Amino acid sequence: MTATTTSPTAETTAERTPADEPRPGLLRTAVRRPAVRKLALLALVAAVLVPLAHAKWAGGSWPDALTVDVSGPLGKASDWIIDNRDSHWIFLYFFGHISNAIIIGVRVVYVALLALGWAGVTAGLTLLAWRVAGVRVAVTTLVSLAVCGLLGMWVPTMQTLALMAIAVTASVVIGGLLGLAGGLSERAFRVQRPVLDTMQVLPAFAYLLPVVMIFGNGVPGAVLATVIYAAPPMARLTALGLRGADAGVLEAVASLGATWRQRLLSARLPLARKELLLGVNQTIMMALSMAVIASVIGGGGLGDRVYQALSSVDVGKALAAGLPIVLLAVVMDRTIGSAGERIGAAPAEDGPRLLRGRPAWAGAAVLTAVITVAGRVSGSQTWPGGWTVAIEEPVNQFKDWMVAHLYTGVPVVGGTAEWAADYIKWILDPLREGLQGIPWYGILLIVAALAWLIGTWATALTATAAMAAIGVLGVWQSSMGTLSQVLAAVVVTLVLGFAIGIWAARSVRLERMLRPVLDVCQTMPQFVYLIPVVALFGVGRAPAAAAAIVYALPAVIRITTQGIRSVDPAALEAARSLGATRGQQLRQVQLPLARPALLLAVNQGVVLVLAVVVIGSLVGSGALGYDVLFGLAQGDLATGLVAGTAIVCLGLMLDRVTQPTARRDRKGA
């Protein structure tokens, strides 16, 4: 028998417990944290680069030596387009055919709507909504179309409907093809992503100028501008649906010997149908939001009525033309949303056979034809003039009452004029002066630090490069003015949005009361907001900020409410069982678990506030928005595109600073 010996070292190691090991000191623990290491490295870089930059460029503004003048090349491009628009082959045989196809398409749809008459259109759309979405949506459609007629906006509504039909069709086709390529090819997805980001962030006014230069004022330019703005959601959601298809189903289909085309048609597209319908829905919403902007270059319809009302500060006319746009958006949203929920569900077997399947469709078509003929026989193709209700005067009287009682002299709280002055004096001016007073290299370091702390080095590099591009384009000071307006409006939007969203998440009654209000606020054209805020706050940066807040607030409230309500009930139940109060449940369970949704709310708040920057310049916000409008009004391609590109860079920087963590998590990093 062999004796076993154990060394003292082994005994000591075996007997030592984790509690006996020395705990790391506070400094050592801090150094181990990635955020602290990043801050230390950034501090080291700043200690080296800041003195060098200060010695080379003592001023705080972006140095002229680091700017690039692009006005010359853009001016030459503008002159070439103007000189060759009527003679060069690319205009005659390419852009010319596109323009003619758009004009013919819009005219065909508009003539068809006029041929159906108000009775036929109302009956046809109501029955269509009934067949695809149910009775409730059909009633909503009927009431909405009736309101459009009662407001005296039937003909402009049909003009907008014809324009949107072609624009949405083109957006869905183009966006669907791009999404198909991005969903099936990783390389195509990576190439498309920055392009789609630019298309969505670039202000519509910035690309109206080149569109007008190529196609002129009129329907073709309005349709193409709408397509540029509305196609990206379709492309993104199509790619998302195709890339998120169940791998097990795809593998099973492939094992049966299906070809590439069969796998696409029988598996990928059916699995992505809900994302495809959501893409169509979002495309329609985006297209309708462009109705007023498209009217600036001759789109006509309801948007033109709103734009004319803005020029005369007529709230009543603006509301009468803006409400039909909202109603069209609500009808399409409810119809497509309900149709999407019915996909994959078992068909209802109750009720008469004539109300199900093909007999119901045939009956709807016959009934539409009968009502159309009856309307033509009665001799009333458009909405009868005696069936209208004038709301302009009562709305304007209410606006005048609000101005008289709220603009100034309100006891204790002051008036809207005082609020606007205080907002500019205590928030906007100090923020703008602070941003413009920080040296340009300091701004770059701050952006890099914020982006790197919550993201990766690639995120920090992208955000810093975007800010540097603004300086290179020579619009640093104007960009700081725009950035101050965006940041101030975003802070107010997030404070109100988070507070209301959390409250709505904890109160079903409040959420139901808010839903129609949020629907109206999200679909109301941005121009409509400018008229009442100008009346209440005067002309300047304050009304522009108020319009941006009202426009961005609904999205923040919705996303926050949805995020809080999506928290795992088991986690909340565990917190309650431990005796947590409602406040503790919110702070320690709901808010941490809803962090991705809250980050998305921040991101959407930033993007939507930025979208109103150019429109806010119509009421005196100035900065980059004014440069874009000036370029459009004067035909100055260089000024308009440079300012628009700077706004895109601001949006890209703010997106990377507010959203990199969620993006990194999705990649699995």
C-alpha cells in the first residue's frame, strides 16, 4: 500500500475559500469597467489633441482652412440642367417618359374617381373596407368620406387620393424590390442602409429643389418627392420580414427540393406578410404626410388648400383642408391594420353564404355599380353643394378668443407671449450661445465620448465624422443654431412624452381617451400646426419649437406606453410579492426592462423634431431651415443642398448618440 502525501501548498489552496481572498480596491474595480477605461482613453486623447488644436486654430468656430467650397460644382450642375433640360436625350427619353407616365397615371385614377361620382366612390370604398376589415372599419370609412364631403372638400380629396394612389403604388413597388434585395443579400442590405437613412432624414424641401429643376413644377415632381420620402419604410420592413423568416420552415422547404423561386414564393413571402402589410401601412402614412409639402411644387389637392391657408394665417381653412387628410390616413390605417390581423385567421363560418367568400365580393361590386348609376342618373357627380357645413368662421372665432384671452395678461401664469419670450431667453439663447462658444474640436470630442460610451468605436467614428462633415461644408455656426433648437425641443418632448406615456400605460381609460387625439396629431399635416402656434406664440423660434413638440410627442407617448405595458408580468408579480410599491415597481422593474423601447422613443423624438426644422423656418426659426427654404425659393442648388446635407449629418449624429446600444444588442454583440 502506497502512502499518499499532500504538500502544504496544496492543503493551503484547498482550504482557502473565496471569502479569504483579498477584495479588489475601489480604484481597481473602477478601472475594470469599460466605461471608465473609455473615459480615461478619451481624456488622454483630449489632453494631447486639444492643446495642439488650440495652438493651430485659436478661434472656436470651424476654421476656413478646413472647409471645402462646393458651390462652384453645384452651380455648374444647376446651370447644365437648366441649359439642357429641353434638349438633352436623358431629359427627353428618360425623365420625360417618367414624367408622362406619372401624369397619365394620375389622370386615369382621377377620371375614374370622377366617373364613379361621390356616391360610387363612397359605396365602393365602404364595401371594400367591409370585405377586408369588417363592419366597424366600414362604418369608419363611410363617416370619414361623408365628413370630407360635408366640409366642402370632395374634389380636393379626390385629387389627393389620385395623387396618393400613384405615389403609394410606386413607393410600394420600389420599396418592395429594394427590400427584396436587402432581405436576400447581406451585401445589398449593408449598401442600402445608409441610403435609406439619408432618404428618411433628408428634409423634403432639400430634395424638392433638384426634383423641380429636372421635372419642373407640377404633378410629376410632387409624386417623385413623395416616393423618395415614402419608399424607405417599405424597403426596411420588407427586408426585416424576409430576414426574420423562420429558419426551420425554410430548411424544411429546401429539404423537399424546392427551387430558389419556390422557396421565396411559398415560404419567405408568406412568412413575412405581416411585415409587408405594415410596410404598406407606413408607406401610406408617410405619403399622406407629404401632401402639403408636395403642394409647394404643384401637387394640388388638399395640400394646396392647407398651404394657401398658411400664407393667409387662416386657421379655419387650414383645419377644413387638414381634417380630410387625417381622415384618409385613419381609414387606410384601420383598413390595412384590420386586414393584417385577419391574415392567417380561420374564415368565419357563421352568417348567410351570400355574405362570405366570392359571392360577397360579387355582391359588393354589383351594389357599387348600381349606386354609381343611380348617382349619375340623379345628375350629381360631385358632392352636392347644399350638403356642406362651413366650419371656417367658428374655428377662426375660437382662435381669436384664444389669442385674446391667452396671448398675454393671464393672471399668475402669464400668457403664451410671456412663455415664448422666457423659453427663448432662458433656454434657446443660452443653449445656442453655449454650443457656439464651445470650440469645434470640443464639440467633436463630446460627440465622440457620448457615442463611444454607449456604443462602439465605429459608432463614435460615424458620429464624429458626421459632425466634422458639417464643418467641412462651411455651415458650422448655422448648424449649432439648429442643434440648439432640436435639443431644447427634444428635452421638452421627452419629459412630456415619458410622463404621459407612463401614466397611460398604468391607466387603460387614459390610453383610450388619448388614442384618437394621438391619431389626429400624428396624421395632421405639419403645416397645420404652424398656424395656431403662430397665433398663440407669435413669429420666431418659439412657435417652431411648439410645432415640433406637438408633432413628435404622439410617437414618444405611444412607444413609451407600449414599452411599459410589454414588461413581463412575472417580473411585476415577483416585485409585488416582495412588497414593492408602485413607484418601486416603476423605477426598479418596468423602466429597466422597457429600456429598449425608451431608447427607441428617444430616437424617434429626435428624428421627428428634426423633421420640422425646415418647416419651422417658415415662421422664423432661421438657421439651416432658412437656408434650405432660401435655396428652394431662389433656385440656389448649392445653398439648399448644403444646408439639407448638414441637417442629414445632424440627424445621423443624433441617431448614433441615442440609439447605438439597441442596434448593437440586435446584432448580438
